[in-house]
Amino acid sequence: MTWRRGYFPASVQGYIKTLDEAVPDGAVAEVVEHGNPGFVRAISSLRNSIFMPRYYDPELEADVVALGGSHRLESLAKLVKDGVLSWDTGIEVGKMAYGTGDIPFIRTSDISNWELKGDPKQNVSEEIYEDNKQDVHAGDIFVVRDGTYLVGTSCILTEKDTKILYCGGLCKLRIEKPEKMDPYLLLALLNAPIVRRQMRAKQFTRDIIDTLGKRLFEVLLPIPKDADLAARIAKETRSVIDTRAKLRDRTKEIALEVEGRDTPTVMKSKRLRTCSKRWATCSTWAGGMFGLG
């Protein structure tokens, strides 16, 4: 329900003043004496009929504004409007599809420390994957939009993370103009404390879980005005992600080696040796046939 000046229910008229009116000094003094004084906001300044105090946290707003001198404050919505960023959401395949194959079905709990976990909890069959194939590229970023403590968590995909399906609780962000915004810089920005605080303020409870929803796009990103600093952050983030991806892949190989099974690296080496032997055999045969030996 949206309440406007002069439209409060008759049962409370005379007891509740509109927020456009000044709060008596005595009332404020009483609150201060007994704890956190909170804050007052004019009802005319409320947005989208949202009546949730933390959504308008004045301390958070002040901290964001304070960054304006050294950073450009741009919302995700503006990046989308300018064509720099595109977004999409996932799907739900149903629990009956779980465990039917080896294709990862990425859920919110499969994201940790800016990357996908090496052992996703659920996998689906090749057939289900082909029937529901999603547009996923290396460099795409997943942001958790539904959940509880995981809301706002994000990761970036590598080349080996693209044959997957992902759930509806994730929002996929893709940089369309890398000359305007590096995807690795965006990942770092999404994990900056001031950005995570904004996400938390915009996280609402929906039934038994919380959701960020499209309010994600209201979040202001503190983009460094110093181009060298922005480039360094992007470069170091990429280096860390690439290194961790290689280590993650190596741990999988070690686990296979315990059972004496061939790892992708060993299999590739064997294929190369086999090709070399076949080439040597063919060369010897050709030399004998055509007098080239």
C-alpha cells in the first residue's frame, strides 16, 4: 500500500504525522537517550514505495558520496543503458534432473572466493544440457541474486567453465564493450566493501529466502578515476583468477592419479607420442616405397 499526505487511514489520523513534518525535539531527545536515534526521511523522497529503513541508510549514502572525488560512481543500470553491459538470468531444470550426468548445474552455493567450486553439487545429462543450453562465455560474471548469506557473491568464468547450466538464482553479467570496462575490473568492483554494503541494503526477504532482484542494477560502482590504478586492479585480478583456475584443475588431476586414471594432461601427452610413432612409421614406409630412404 502506498500512503501519501492526506491519505492515511482514518484510524491513525491524528496519531501519525507525515514524514514531511518536523519531528518534535522532545521525541528525538527521548530516542537518543535510549539508544540509536535512527534517522528521519521525508516521505516524498521514498523510492518505488519501499518502506525499509536500511534501504535508505544515510551512513551508507554518505560513504558512497565521499568516494566521488577519486572515483566515478556509475550504476550497473547505466552500464546496461550505455551498451557496455548485458545481463541474463538462469533456469531451473528440476530435481529429477540432478545426478543424471556429468554436466555441472551451477547453483548459488557453487560460488566461492570469486570462482566456481571445483566440485559442483549437482550435475545433469548431456541430453538435458542440449535441451536447455545457455549462452555462456569465458569472462561472464555470475552474481547471486537469491538466497540468504550468499546474496551478492560473485565469480568470473574461465574457458573450462563454459559447458554448464546455471540456476535462476544467479544473474549473469557480460561486458559487451571491453574497451569501456574490463570484466576483471568489474569483478573486483562487485566485491568492494562499499558495493557489498549496497547490495546488503537492497536485499529484501521474500517468503523463506532473501532476494536482491533487479535492485542489483541500482548499485553504484566506485570506478577509479586513476586509469593506471584501474588497469592494475584488472591485471592483478586476472592473474589471481588464472592462477587459481590452474591450481583447481591440477587438484582434479591429482585426484584421478590416485586411482591410476589418466588425466587430461597425461592423455594429451600419450596422444602426441602415438602421433609421433605413427608419423615415424609412415615416413619409413614412404621412404621404402618411393626410394626416399
